[in-house]
Amino acid sequence: MRQPVVFSNDLPWVIFAPLEPLEHWVRTAQKLQVAGQMAALLADLTESQLPPRGCNRVDKELFVERVLYTADAVVEGGRAGHGRTSDGRLDVGLSVPQELGGDGGPGTNPEQLFAIGYAACFESALLGVARGRGLDASDVRIASQVRLGPTGHGGFTLAVSLDLHAPHLSTDLAAELMLRAHERCPYSNATRNNIDVELKVDGALVDAASPSSIR
């Protein structure tokens, strides 16, 4: 029968093992102590290389290698307040939708702004892929939805739908363009594995597993 062996109050490990000579357990305890000290040292070294607290840890492939543009904005009053960019190009009032318990005032909201921003960025990425492949992407249009709801464990999150209408492309080519744009778009890279993003062509979901001829 295995018996619990407690080394000391300084060694908070309990090991279940057959009875062994005392020297065996002393040597084991010493090894565990050294291992614990090394683990603590490695943790300190790792911590020193992490981003400041409050920053997200991201895959190194997604780090901004060189900043090309920075948008500066200030918001006062939260969702029922006012927002403006530093250059004055955007100056908007914000209102809380009735669905979220607000008064449904005339202002916009973060979800609407995100829907426009994501769709604009995504469509530009798609047009770039189409140009590089010699495809006719004229008159394309992307309809976007940003949905807000509870996570089910104390928080809230978003879900996005991007729906492409490309009148001069076949459904298969349009779907492949959506997949390639999703790999390139900065908004897609920023949200990947964080929120649910649906890609559609004229309302039909794009199958990410389908073979692609566009590279």
C-alpha cells in the first residue's frame, strides 16, 4: 500500500510511494527544491520579456513590424458620450441602442463604427487580391454585421458577418477571394481566434475547407 510522505513544512509536496530509505526521500526533496528554484527563475526571465500588463500577448508573426499609420481618437462619456479624432475628420455623438437598455438616441455606437471599419478594410484587401490575380472585382459590395452579446460566463463579446456581392465573379471565385482577403486584412488578423467571423457570398457561408485556386 502506498503511504503519503511529507518532507517538511518547507516542502509542500506530498508523494505517495512505497516505503523507501530516508536518504532516498531526502535526495528527492533536494532535487525538487532545485527544480522549483529553477522554475521560479525561468518564470522571472519570461515575465521580463512579456508586454506591459494590460497588453495582449500575440503571435510574433502578427506583431506590427513597422508602423505605417496611427489613428488618434478621444472619447468622453462612454457609449452615451462623444467621440472625435485628433484631426477632426470624424466627430460623432454616441447613443446607446434600446436593445442595450439605452434611449436609442440619434448617435451612432461602437458596433456600427466597427462594422464600417472592418468592411472597408476587408474590401480593400479583397480588391488587392483580385487585382493581383487579374480578376474583375468591379462593383463589389460587402455588407457587414457586428453582433454584441453575453459570453455565458460573465462577459460580453462580438460576432461578425461579412457578406460579399460580386456581380462579375463566379460564386467559387468570390468565395476564394473572401478566404484570401481574410488572411490579409488587418482587422481579420486582429480578431482571429478571438471572435466568430462568418464569411459569406450572397448570403451563403464560405467553406474554408474547400479547395482554392487563388494563391
